[in-house]
Amino acid sequence: MRIPSGSTDRKIYFVAVDSTDLKTRETALTTFTVVYSLDGAADVTYTTPTVAEIDATTMPGVYTLLLDEGTTLAAGHDTEEYCVHITQASMAPVTRTVEIYRPKFTEGQAATMANSAVDADVERFAGTAITAAAGIPEVKVASIAANAITATSIAADAITDAKVAADVTIASVTGAVGSVTGAVGSVTGAVGSVTGAVGSVTGLTAADVGAIKTQTDKLTFTVANQVDANIQSVNDVTVTGTGTGADPWGP
């Protein structure tokens, strides 16, 4: 038999026979003395041994002993042998041994499976004891399978603004953008407004944009939406005259 470390509710059976003929089963016995030793340590006497007779008629001489003292393993071992020695004035001594082990699964529950993975209560990971902070186990994970973390596995609002650096630079934005503030490597698509330095737009450099602005600044509009112009030639023919009745335009 084996029992989990720290258990105080497990019982073992033993048979009480006459101390003289070593075969007659003894019934109605009381006042037992029980001593135990764990993993070779010095024996210790039970303070209050709990021994019960099963049935003097149908199971004569059969008793149970409750193992409720000294069943906890010390650190460093996952299994040790536990020996009990039971004596009573009218019966021959009885010695029993059981294994004390450290459970790796939740006792009393069947292992469950989810997506081919066994659910288990783990006490150690890679040889290191698992600690907990605020009820959350702390485990060092060597790697995470591709696509293991999905949008549905992250709680809503789990990632807040405070968790994202304020100076994040966007390398590339594709599609309609309402407003962009800060340095942007490149933007493709309609942009509502851009505040800050822009590296390039559809291939134009900052110098190209400056050169275009220099030329467009020369345009004047005496009448709204009509560009003022000084026409000197048409089809490479020089235009003459001032455009008045006395001096009409002409080639």
C-alpha cells in the first residue's frame, strides 16, 4: 500500500493472533501500542493509536489501524517507506510497511484531457519548485508554440496604454489613416492629416516637395481660381501688342 505525504485518514489492516499458539484469532482486543519509523529514522510511539475491530463474527481477528501520525515527507524525497509495529498483551506482534509518496496529480481526481493535454497540479518545473504570487503560479517557460496565443486568449483591456512605449515608430502604414503624429517611414493610401516629419510620400523626398513649393509659391491669383500669366508666345510665335484697342495682340 502507498499513501500520499501528509495523509491522516488512511487505514491498514492487520490480523491479531494468539501470542502463544500463533494461530488462534483474537477478538475484542483493546489498548494497543503502536510505534512507527519513517525512512530509517528512530521509532516514535503513537500518541493516540486508533485501532478498530471489523467484525468479531464474520472477520474474527481482523483490525484496522489509522495512519495519522508521522506521515509527512521531508524536503528532498518523493517517496519513503513507513513502518508500523503493533503490539497488545494477548496477541503476537504485527509489523506492517507502507510507502509514503509525494503526489504529482490532484489526489482523488481522474486526469482530464483537453486538446490531448493532461491537466495536472505541478509542484516542480525543470527541477525548480514552483512559487506563487497573489495566487498565480510562477513558471519559467522555455518556448511557446506558434499561434498558441490568440486574440481570444487575451482578456479585453489586458494591454493598456501604460504597457506600450510612448515613442513607438511605425515603419509602414497601408490604408486610410485619420491622423498620424510623429515620424513615419512611409504611408501608402489616403491620409487625413499628418503632423511631424514624413520620410517620403509616393516616392517624393523632402527636397522634391521643397522644390515644388518654391515654384508654386510664384503663382498669383488676381481673380479667384484663375492663374495670372504673362503670355509672351503662342506655338513658339512671339505675341505682339498690348491687348488694347489701339494696340491689339498679334503675331
